[in-house]
Amino acid sequence: MTRWLLCLFFGAVTAGCSDPLSKMTRLADVELQDTTEAASAVALPTAAEDNRPLFERLLSGPEDPVANAVEEAVQGLEDAEDLALSEAREAALPVQEEAEPRALLGFLRPKSDKKPRREDVAPVAPDAEVLEASFTPETETEARKPRLGGGLFGRKKADVLTGPDAQEIAPGTPLAFGEIARVCALPKGEMGRQVETAGKYRLYDSAVGSTEARPFYITGFDDGCPRQVTGALALFASAESHERMRYGAPFKGQPYSQTDKAYEAAKKDICGVGKGKPCGAKMGQLEKTTAFITVYDRFVDARSWHNVLLHDGAVMAME
């Protein structure tokens, strides 16, 4: 049995060593027609020269010219699209002024005082509505009007505003005979010369030595405003002289005027006596804040006059 197996083995080996193409016609023995067309027809394309580095050629396959061309075309389209998008974004962004370079101590430099040029300012439309700011200035009278308050001093200022001298005039304004007004803006130097004094009050003559009607000024009031009257002659009269005339002949028993009534009220508050009674021992205290002034229309042979009662820094009455 072993002998037959060995024979089969040697027979297979011998058959494999023989030439299987020995009975076929070889290409070298065939006579070919040497023409250009035949050569080109059977010519095989040669591989393109591969200039890539050695390791790159070993790690990757051979280059494909067609695939490379397609890849380059696709990459070119993508680059063009990215460039177009970038330019569109830059065009949409607002234009910013180039910032000035700042040095190490740039914060010490003064700020630029550059002003906008005329051509840089947007013009106003011709039909645009222009709003003008306006205000109502405070009148001179209101600016100097004393503020009213409570208590004793509030009563004094209220009497001034509602009394015979409630009117306020500007300096140089003429007054008719028999009128009295406040002239708060008049400087002391323009009142003339001081000619008389009665308690806290002062009388100023604007034209000393004249016999014509002219302004006289009286000071000593709580609001600080001089009073102006017009006359050819003005004289102070004390509270004591008033009592002698009022309570003696020939005025005793005569009807009381507005100044008489106002004096009786002032005398009662300080002296504590009734109507028709002299002040007595407190006359000195009364005359510190109380006085009369008589204004005449003529310097000589007066045909008319007016009496003014001044009390407690205010004009109490005038007749």
C-alpha cells in the first residue's frame, strides 16, 4: 500500500515540473506588422510621474490625476464662496473712525477740541418747527415786594401793602399832591439832603431852598423802602404836639379824622389810656415809633395840606 502512495506522489511532482505552455505558439514567434497605428492601438498608458516624497507614496496609493483635478476644483469653489461671504460682512459693518494711537502717558494729553465743520452738520429742514424757550421776567415791583409772615412783623408788612402807601413807583416818577408811595429802588444818595428827624424816621428834601412843589422822601420803615410825597413844604410833628392841639382849644370836641382815630389806637397799645386822654409818662416811648408829618401845597399861604401818621415802622393813615 505504501508503495502505491509513493508512486502517485512522484508522478504528481513530475507533472508539475513540465512546461504547460510548450504546445502553445509563443508571441516572439509570431510576425507582427510594424505600423504606427497598430503600435498606438496596443500601447498601454504609462503611469504619470509621481514626484511625491517616498513616505507619502508608501503610505498612500498612486496619485489619480482626475481625482486631484476634481478635488482642486471643489476647493476653489469653496474658497470663492468664503471670500464672497467675508466681503459681504465687511460691507455691512459700520465704518468706524481710526482710533488715534495712544502713547504710554496718553491720558495726560489734553482732549481734542476739534469742532464739527459746517458741512458735517445736518441742515435743518425749512419747514421744521422751531421751539423757542421763553420766560416771563419778574416785574420790578414783585421782585422787591416784601414777603408776608406771621406774628407782629407780618402784621406790619401787611399794613404797608394795604395802607395809603401800598403803591410802589420807580425812581423819578412824579406823584400828585396828596399821594404817598414806596420807592424801593431809589439809592440813598439820590434822595437829597436830610432836613429833619423824628424818632426812627428821617425826612429828605430833594431840592433844599426851593419854594416849588418837589419830592420829599421819608425813611425808617420796616421794609427798608423810602416813601415819597410831593409838596412845597414838609414838616414833622411829634405825638406830644398833636395831643396839645387835639385835646385843647380850638380842636377839642371836633370830629375825629382818620389820623386821629389811628393815633388813639396806637396810643392805647403803648400808653394804656382811653380816648381823648394824654399818653402821660410813656410819651417818650410812644414817640420812638410814632410821628406825624404835614405836607403843604405852598411854601407860603398854603391852601391845602395833608397829615400822615407814621407808627411802628409803617404808614398808619393819611388825610
